[in-house]
Amino acid sequence: MSATRLSPPAPSAPRQSVLVRRVRWIVAATIAYNVIEAVVAITAGRLASSAALVAFGLDSVVEVLSAAAVAWQFAATDHRRRERVALRLIAFSFFGLALFVSVDAIRSLLGVSEPDHSPVGIALAVVSLVVMPFLSWFERRTGRELGSASAVADSRQTLLCTYLSAVLLIGLLLNATLGWAWADPVAALIIAGVAVKEGVEAWQGKGCCAPSAALIGTDTARGEDGCTDGCCTPQQLR
């Protein structure tokens, strides 16, 4: 028989104001960084005919769209009314990325183009591995305390960028050091697969329930901040 556990109380009105401002600053920083990242990655990817690098740049574009959806949501006085639409926009951005990346990667595997070495792409992947984990952690922590599934979903998009940075780096290094040209489009397909998974979860509204939901007596494992993993649907947040 499970023990009865109460969720943490909802943040006070002053604290909610602080958290909302924090989300706005985080998404602004995320948008600024990803615009630069997208321009560099797509340009370098086209020059090197690298499907993985172009895919990474497109993921940066998707990250901009995702963060913009959250910015739009939190521009409203009652940000929860826009939660469902923001989650849908984030999900569609994931699906669009997966489709485009898959087509480009398959073309590369069929020999339409062969990727060249890209030192710029390698450097970009390394920088992203340093920057993106911090942005993701900060937004996820803020979103969970605020009870915003869209902010948590956007933080997962940012975390995805970290994973993709690692995949991109491995693909580019294998191509540069061992001449394994196939590693580049394979890395791109991995990016596409992860994007589909994240898109489905965003569509389902998976994130963290608002602390005020007071889930009592459930067997669902809670994180250290009192949130359940994937407990929310858009309806629960309204």
C-alpha cells in the first residue's frame, strides 16, 4: 500500500512573477544563441555537403521556433491559457525537423552527395556541448517550479540539442579521421528519430504537473522537486 504524499504548494504570486520573468530571459537567450548556431551550421553544412551538420542547423531553427512559442505563451497575462497551443507548436516543429532531415540523409546515403570535412562544424558541436546543457537545466528547473509543461517541453528540446551535438561531433570526427562518409547521414537519421520521439511527447503534453495539482496517494515516481515524469496533459494545466 503506497504512502500518501502531498505535492509541494504552488509558488506564491510574487514568486510566480519572478519565474515568469526568468522563463522570458531564458527563451530570449536560447533564441539568440540558436539563431547564430543555425546560420553557422547550415552554411558550413551546405559548403561541406554534410547532412548531419545541416540537420543540426535545422534543429537550431526548430529550437528557435520552440522557444518563440514559449515566449509567445508567457507574453500573455494568463500564460496557462496558451499552454495547449504552445505545446502543439513545439510538437509540429519537431515533426518538421524529422521529415526534412530524413529526406536529406537518405539522399546522402544514396550517393547524391558526399560530405566533406568540416572543422567549423566540429568546433560548433563542441561549443554547443558546453552551452546547451546549462540552458536546458535552468529552464527545466524553472518550468517545473512554475508548473509549465510547455517550458519543460522546450527545455527538453534544448537538451535534445545537447545530445545532437554529441551525435554530430561523433559523425563529423569519424568522417574527418577515418573517412567514414556514411557516418554523417547516419548521425542525421539518429537526430531525426530523436526528434520524432520528442515531438510525440510534446504533443501528448508530457512535462511536469503544476505543484498545485496535489496528486495524492499515487505510485508514480516523483523527482526531487516533487514533480512526476510525464504526468501532464494540456487539459490538466488549465
